Amino acid sequence: MAINIQPTPEDFQHGDRVRYMPNHVKNDVHHPDCEDGVVSSTNEHWVFVKYDNAVMKMVTGDEPYTAKATDVCNLILKTTKSYDQFETRRRAKS
């Protein structure tokens, strides 16, 4: 039996701090091309993230900046190094 540990957009919540990892960084969370931001919303396909910039660090997801649609394959929660938090949320929804 295969276990699906790939997160889905519904695993992310408004206000979650996330790190975007482009495909070419090969899961190197410290690569300089990674970006940090905060989730502003989700839909069935995308997580919408407001990324930190030179002016300010995003905190709530309600900042007056445009969110970018981001594939969940390129996101990790900044508060965890594993998928434990995703699994906890999935169990709570069941």
C-alpha cells in the first residue's frame, strides 16, 4: 500500500509561513533562490502566497500585495521539516 505524503492545497491555511523551493534547487531549503512568504488563500489547484520583499516581511497574508499562485510541490511549511503537521491536520479534518 502506497502512502501519499504529497501535500494538497487544502493542507495549507491562511497565515501559514511557507518556503518556496524552485525545481532546480533539488530540495535544498537553504538555496539562495528559495523564497519565504505567507499563505493568503488556496483553491483546489493552487496555494496563493504573498512573498516577503525588500519592503516588508509578510506576517498575516492580509498585506496589500498581490499573491502568487504556487504549486504545492514547491512549498514547505516553515514551521516543520517533515509532513507531520500536514498529517495532523488531515486527521483532524476526518
